[in-house]
Amino acid sequence: MRPARTRLLFGFCVIAGGLLSGVPTGLFAHPEPARHLDSEVHAARSWPDRIVLTWDADPATTQAVTWRTDTSVAQAWLELSLATAHASELLPVRHPAVTTRFRSDIGEAHYHTASLRDLAPDTLYAYRLGDGVNWSGWNHFRTASTLPRPFSFIYFGDAQNDIRTHWTRVFREAFRDAPRAAFTLHAGDLVSDRFSDAQWGEWFEVPGWVNATVPVVATPGNHEYFRAAGPADHERQWTSAAGRTMSVDVMETSPTGSTPESAGAWRVRLPDGGSGSIAFEEDRRIREVDSSVLAAAGYRAEDLIGQRIDRDPLRDRARVLGPNRVSTHWRPQFAFPEHAPHPELAETCYWFDYQGVRFVSLDSNQRQAEQVPWLREVLASNAGLWTVVTFHHPIFSAGRGRDNPRLRDLWKPVFDEFKVDLVLTGHDHTYARTGDLQAAVGTVNVPEGRSQAYDPAIGTVYVVSVSGPKAYELDAPFGVRTAAQTQLYQIVEVHTDELRYSARTATGEIYDTFVLRKQPGGPNRLIEALPRIRTGDRSDR
């Protein structure tokens, strides 16, 4: 027995010695892992993914459900039943979905939307999605009550960057704190690259099944927008290796007759009068580039091959830009109300009522003045007790050099006139919240160098927040509570005559709290309940 035991011990020591010394043994040698391709990780499949609940009409009697599949699913269905305590009691009714064919930078997919109507208020429903043979699991949603009953919602500022890496824990902490939230509200810049299907995939991946049972309310940010090509889209600009802008003209496209935006190859006229050619894959990644283009732009072939033509380093774009347009992902994957004041604002500028609160999404990226008469009508017709408005760019900016005076001139007088209760924004990658720092300033536009933005005669509270890791320099002298380099989420609880607000860090610590209390015939009473900030938190107050 002893010799065998000795041999085993010797073998263990040899293996352990190899591991500890860093010398691989044949038994434990493994190839270097390869980075997963976006086109594989985020490819659509035949089963539903990116399931999201939204509202395109009254939350008390309707529900919209959107999901994605590959293009093999030509007809998609939603089966709906009253939720029951036992599976055998479910009585599903089948509803057809409207299907949109969509091409992203990594391939084609189908987005399916089922808009359910004539639902019973304050009722729990069960639903599943499929092609008639293959089905998802059953999910639940609850319609809103027609009465002003208490509820809560979660508000997120910009997620935008490193979504899977750094937004995941923020979202999960928020859901742990408010698992029965009526919906999540996202104040723009959900992603950084409006065209990146991989980034949108991460944004859907982080909430996962939560989006399938807790509705999403979203307003677009500047990163959800792009400038469309102008009428002369063959006139292009590139960035040279020296960082200079160079003008090129697309003379021919392949296939013949295709536009520059859809073609797979170009023959271009270069700044020196010569010509060259460049070709790319469907996802716009460059696969071939000739020596004339390389010489004119100052790159080596390895600098460009495999890079997207519209990204660094070449950064192809139209010389003359057209109108501002929302991301091509936005409308296929979200179903919001379509009662905007202009067709270009459809599903970005909208309103809905939820249990005594009117929620309004404004689009701060375009047509700001055109939204004013519409906003006035929406606020004037509000029969509820509370009004919450969300949009991306702040009325009072919390980032250095990022003031929005035109937006403030246009919209703040309307907010003042109707005494909007709460305004929720993003964009500045900092945190700031208005409060009564000193005497009232009236209803005038606060000038540069402002220190007081809260007016107790009006009562509106303005918030700027960020949930992702991107951070800017803080400049918010108006803020009663501010923060830089801090990821946050906010939970808002609405009661009949009180609105309770709390902002929390990525670790779940309470960072800011206040209460708005309705006062008959007057403005809200703001009750500050500022928590003590632990030493080391980066805040100016």
C-alpha cells in the first residue's frame, strides 16, 4: 500500500508544481479563449427574445407587447388569459401580432407587436408568445386601476455605456428595492450607439424577464438620434489618419443603382482628383480598400480592414446632413402612443394617465417649439392630481458648460403655468435636484450664474440623474443634493396626496429623499428629508 500511495502523492506534487510554477502541463493546457462575435451573441433566433411591455393607449384597458425573432417566424401570436392560481385553469385566447422586418448592423430580424385592447382594469393577466407551435413561458402583467390608487415606479437616467458590465447591478438593486413597481421610466440615452444592435441587446439583456412583466416607459436622448443624409448623399466626408476632414464623392456603387448607404462597394473621387475603391460587408465593416484610398487618407490597410466605415478611424458621413431622426431601432422595438403634434415625434412625444397621475414624455432632441401648444393642451386637460414630465436634456443643467437656455425659455413657462409636480431628465451624467436654497425667485427664467431654481410659489422639482458609469464634471449650484461619479436609481411612490421620492446609489444606499405634499388651492409643500452622506461620497452638498 505504501509504494502506491507514494506514487500517487508524487504525481499530485508534479501536477501541483506545474500549476504553481505557471508551466502548463498537457493535462491542463487550454487554447486562448476567443472573443464572442456580436453577430453570434445577439443574433435573433426562432424563439422570442427582447420581450418588452409598453403602453400605446390607456394602461387601464390596454397593453402592448413587443418581441423579436429571426425572419423564419412570419406569423407570430400572443395567447392571453386571465391569470389563475393553477395552470390547468388558464383559458388562452390567441391574438395576432403585427410583424416588422428590420435590418440592423448585425443582420435581419422580425419584431412583433401585439396591441391588446378592451382589457379589464386592475386585473392580472397571463400571456405567452410564439409561432403557433413553439411558445415562450407564461408571463404576467397587471392593468392599471381607473382609480387614483397608490403605486410606485423606478426612474433611471442614462444607462448608455458598458451596459452589461456596469448597469446590471444598478438595475438589479432597483428591482430588489421596488419589485412591485408599476413600470420603469428611462430618461433617454438608453444606449451610446443608436445603430448598435449589440448595445440594444445588452440593454434588453440586463432587465431580462423583468421587461416582460413590468412595463417600460422611455423617452429618447441625443444618443438615440442621428442626422440623416442630405439630398446629396453621394457627397461624403472622411477623417484622415492625421485627424483632418477630407471630402470624397461616391461616383459608382455596387450593386448598380444602390444608394451609398445601402451599397456594398464604392468607387470614389479623392481630394487630389484621382479615384479609388472601398468595399464593406453588410454590417459596414471594411473588407477591401485599394492603395489610392490608403494613400489619400494616410492609413495602412490593417488600420481599416475589419472596422466599420462609419466609425473610427475613417468615420464616413454625409457632407450635407439632413433632418434629425430617431434610431431605426426605436419604433420597431417599442410601442408608445402615437398622438404627437408632428409625425416625426411619433412614439417619442406622448402622454398617458396612470392611477391619478398624468405622465408626459417630451422630445428634447427636435421640434421643441412645436411641442409647446400640444403640451399646453395635454396639461390643461389633466383631470388627475399629479403631473410628471420626462425628457432628456435638463431645464437646469448639472454638467459644466451644458446649459440649455432655449429649452428653458420654451418649456419652463408652461411647467410654471400648470404647476407641474416633477420633471425627470438625464443627459449630464451627474446628479442634481432642485430645492429651496434661499428666498423665492418668482417664475422668471433663472439667469446664468443661477443659484436658485426651485420656486416655492410654483412647487416644481427638477431632477437630473444618471444610472450608467459615464460621468461628467459637476456644476449645479442650484442643487440641494448633487453628486458626481455616482450611479443612481430613483424610486417614486405616489399616494393620493403625497409623492415620496428617494434616490439610491448602485449599492442601494439612500442618497436623496424628499416628499411633495398637495395643499388645497396652493402649490405643493416640499418636505426635505436629506439623508446624511457618508464620508467619501463625491458630492458638493
